Amino acid sequence: MKKIISLMVLLGLAGCAGMAGNESGASKAVDNMNFYQHWVHAYEEQGGNKTPNIFRPAGSQPFPPSRFRMEFSFDPNGQCTYKELSPDDRHAMRRCVYTKIGNKVYIYDDAGLLLKHLSFTLVEPPSKNRLLMTYGVQAASAKKIQK
């Protein structure tokens, strides 16, 4: 039963992907298709600053070797993957779902739990070759999660 409910929550969240909310709670289609691609953290470009985090499209440039480099991949249907940091350096891409509301991106695991440490706020609309973000968003309300 718990798995069925989780699946229903995930399907509902996937249905929210690609939607942006306005102040009244109404939604409209996101017209910026640049968001929907595989992004790699280019922290060397941040000049020592912690924020905003700079992400570049995968394969757009050679990234220097790193013990861990965060990656996200988003598709328009609400499916995503993220690179999971592993204590034994066996990092792997993990499946997730997301919902995008305005400039906030809420990321959920495959059980439907909000991953607060991965959810983020876009600093500006993503361009074809750059995504600027800061980690953290206010928790989505229970009403929004159960859509």
C-alpha cells in the first residue's frame, strides 16, 4: 500500500514538472526549454564564491578532474537524475522526480520524499549554456506535494 501511495505521489509530482506558479497559485507553461538538459557543476568558474553555483551543459567543455562534481539532468516530463555523493567515492546517478514552481526546483526521491539538500532556487532563467542556482527553497506545502 505504501508503495502504491508513493507511486501516486510521484506521478502527481511529475505532472507538475514544467509548470510555473504565479502569486495567485495559477500555473502556466514554462517557455524556457534551456532548463531541460544535463547540467554539470563548474565550481572552478565561481572564483572561490560559494554562491551562486554555476552549472554548464554536460559535454560543453572539458571539466578538470575532481573527487566529486555535482550533476543534474532534467526532462520536461518531471523525471530527473542527480549524482549521489558516496562516502567510498563510488558516485552514481540516482533517479528522482522534480517539480518547478517559478524559480524554485523541488527534487524528490523515488519514494516521494522531498530532498531538501538538493532542491534549489534559480538565480536567473537558464541560458543554453549556463544555469545559475543556489541550494535551498522553502519546503513545498503538503497540499502541493499531493497534487
